[in-house]
Amino acid sequence: MRFELIATDGNARAGILKTSHGDVSTPVFMPVGTYGAVKTVTPSELADAGSTMILSNTYHLFLRPGSDLIERLGGLHSFMGWSGPILTDSGGFQIMSLSDLARVNEEGVTFRSHLDGDKHSITPERAVSIQQQLGTDIAMCLDEVIDPLSDRKAVAGAVERTRRWAERCLSFRTSEKMALFGIVQGGTFPDLRVESAQGLIEMGFDGYAIGGLALGEIREKTWEAVKCTAEVLPGDSPRYLMGMGTPGDLLEGIEQGVDMFDCVMPTRNARNGTLFTSGGRLSIKVKDMKDDPSPPDPECSCYTCHHFSRAYLRHLYTTGEMLGFRLCTIHNLSYYHQLVSGAREAILDGAFATYKKRVENHWNSSGKPD
């Protein structure tokens, strides 16, 4: 993997991420395909919506169907029929979210499967090995994610363990095609964030992720942590903000110098009948949509907005038709990709601040902010 920085506008950046499965223009939003599938849509529909890179999860694919099976069947790209780049998370988040089933020590994490209760262990080395079996383009180090509201001593301990685990991950990687990102931790303590970033930078990773945020902390603290981290990360390496994904988050992150984003928000909201539009959020469940002939978003160029009305989408949702979930997902992903594509063009034109303000003003004037 190679990252080429094309242009900057303030802290905002436009670049190209070059991988063995194709080039990706940044900033980029990655739809989440936890189990090797983005819910309700096909790989071709993803590409048509503007997706160039997706995220899958090491923990879940390790448990089901198993990384050995995926490797035998040609790797994750072949297995799921996706020809573009794939980034895989290492499973560090699951250590926290499934903490009742997991035990963490210096060696790694031991856990009971949430599927059948079987006992497993993932060490930093095993996390890298699994991702190499999957054939991912960008792998993530195993990190220790803890509650961001934890006290300073606990957060500092997680920072140190994450650093030690990162060193083990880096020394174990053997694939020349697989990039490896270190993950910056540190909760909402700016000095610990900087310390974590500097420790990873000294090791020389292919890219750097900002993890462990948007998990319950005050929003102002979240962006303070992002800002102080981005300021010290190398300018010639990609920067990835993990798991944060309102449209406002994307614009704010881009303004802080972040290149890569992922979140389940556009796909999950689509299945719940909520669309992201140029005018803000739109619920197709409400009665007002029952006889509305308008497209979901008159300014959107996606398949859904070109062919279907709000009234039809509401009908599909109220009757539980799967097509409704698919069409709403296609729209939400298209909107996200159009949003970051517009940001990239604005950066190239030296007009990102104007672009961000115009988009936000449009949301606010509609009475439906992001």
C-alpha cells in the first residue's frame, strides 16, 4: 500500500490510497460489511452507489465461517465477490463490547464465543495471522479498547498495552501486500493520545487509526482527542477515524485532517426507515410520506432517487418488503459517498470551508440537522 497526498486546504486533505486491489480517492467512507457482506446490497450495488473500499471484521469472520475456510476458498475478496480494497478491524472493539465474555491479559484476549460458548483466544500475532489468511488489503493491530470514561490510570494502562501489542503485530506480519495500521488510544486525555501516537509513529506503520471514541464521552472531548491526535500523525500516512459516521462527523473529521471513515450508521438507519439527504434526516415512516410523489432527495443522483417516490418507500417499509431496505440502503450509501466526494473536490479547489458551511447551512435551514 502507498498513500499519495494530492492537495491540502487548511488541515483538510485529498489523496490517493494505492492498494493491490485498486486505488482509492480520499477522503473515503467505507461501508461496514461485518460478516463479509454489507447488509441488503450486492457488491455491484455497492460499486454503483460509489463504494470503493469496505470494512469487514476479523473477530466475526474468525468465528464464522472461519479464516481457514475463507483462505481455502481464495480469500475474502473472492469469497464475497468484491474486487475492491478491504480493510479489516482486528476485533479490539469486541473485547470491550463483549467484555462479559472476554478476559484480557498481556498475552492477548481469551473469550467465549457469543454464538456457542466455545473458548477461543486471539493474541496480537493471531490477529495478524487471521487477517493475512483473509487476504485483506489493510489490517488493524489488535488494541485494547476500554470505556472512554475510565479513569486516567486505566486509560494509561490500555495505551501501554496497545503499544506493546502493536509492536508484536508489526514484527509478526509477513505479507508484503497487506498494509498494517497502528491504532491510537488514550481516551479523552490529550497527552495520552499524543503519547500513544508518538509511540506508534516510532515503529513506522503504513497508516494510523484513531480509535476508542464516540463511545459515550462528551462530544467536545471527542473532537479535542481527534484534533490533538491528527496534529502529530505523519503527513505522508493515511489517517483513519474508526466508527464515527454522522454526515456531520465526516465533515468535522475531514476538517481535522482525517482521510478514512467507517460506520454502520447509513446502512442501519436505512433499515430503520431513516434517510440522509441534502436537507437533513428524512423519516419515510411518517404519515406525511404516504402520498408524497417526490424523490427521497431531489439533489441525489442515486438509483433510488431516480426511480422511486417517498410514498413508495413508505409503502415498502410499512409492509416489511425487503426491497425497501435495499433501496434505502442504496440511497444512504450514495449520499455518504457524494458527501465525501464533494468534500474532496472542494479541497482540490481550495474551498473546503465554504463547502462545509454550505452543506451545514442547508441542513439547518431545513430544520433537520444531521
